[in-house]
Amino acid sequence: MRPFESVQDLRTRLQKKRGVSVGLFEQYMEVMQGYIQVDRCLNKCESIGKDILEVMRIWGGTGRGGESGRSRTSTPEGGSQAALGISSQDTGMHIAAVDAKALKEMAEEEMDSKKRKILKAYKPDPPVGLADGVKLKDYQIVGINWLTLMYDKKLSCILADEMGKSKLWRPPHPYSHD
């Protein structure tokens, strides 16, 4: 039956051919349209992820072509980024603290307006409205900046953290007297 000059030509020939259903072709076309939509969605998500990754690398000091040594990173064991072999290819989510003074200096020196804007977007001070005497830890400031970044980009997000090694709470048994 090949070659077909158009999709309409294919449909016409399938209708004339006994035992071959046009419905099979139509189902195939629907599946392909679904794949195209999934690919579009995945490409958009990948683009958003790359954009966020770039910001995190710049804030972490790795957005200028490798490790700059300007960010302070730590692990639960107290190890350093270099000691752990963390490459410039990782996500930047290991950042526990950012050297805000170094970011400010980098922003003043940066020639690329996009990178300068990213560097200036990092806010080292906690937001207004905290109770007197409350001091946020470095990783909390990084988290607030990340949440602000997500908000500015109109992205939904959840910032989650381990809450320590506590026992799992279970509701009391309905027939217990506790």
C-alpha cells in the first residue's frame, strides 16, 4: 500500500483494504500525540531544573567554571567538599553556608549581567519579622533564599529536612486505656 502521499491517502487506502482497520492507525496517532506532550513537559522541567541548578552553583561558588573556594560547605561528619570528592557537576544542594561577603564582591566584579543579578539576589540577612533574639543558622538562610528563588520563578516547592532520629509516633490503640 506504500508509499502514501498524505495521512488522508493512508486513511483512504486503509478503508478500501479489507481486514485492516483505520481505528488502529487513529489509536497510534493518539499515542504519538501523547508522547509528544510528555516530551514537551519533560523538556520544560529539564529547562527549569537547569536554571535552578545554575543559580545554586553560582551561590555556592561553582558557577564560574569550577570550585572557587568561596563557599563553605560541610557534611554531617564535618568533611569538606573537596575531601568528599564532590564535583562541580553536582546539584549544589549540599551547600550549608554561603559566604555572602564573597558573593557581594563577586557581584561587583561580574561583567555578565545575568550572573550579577543572581549574585545580588542572595540575601544574607533573615527576613523581617523574626522574634527578637532569634538567629537563623547558615543552612536556614540558604533555605530561605532557595524558597525565595522558587517564589520569584513562580514554582511550587517543598523544603523538607530530616528532623532527627525520633521514634515514629503512632496513635494509641483504640481499645487501650493509655
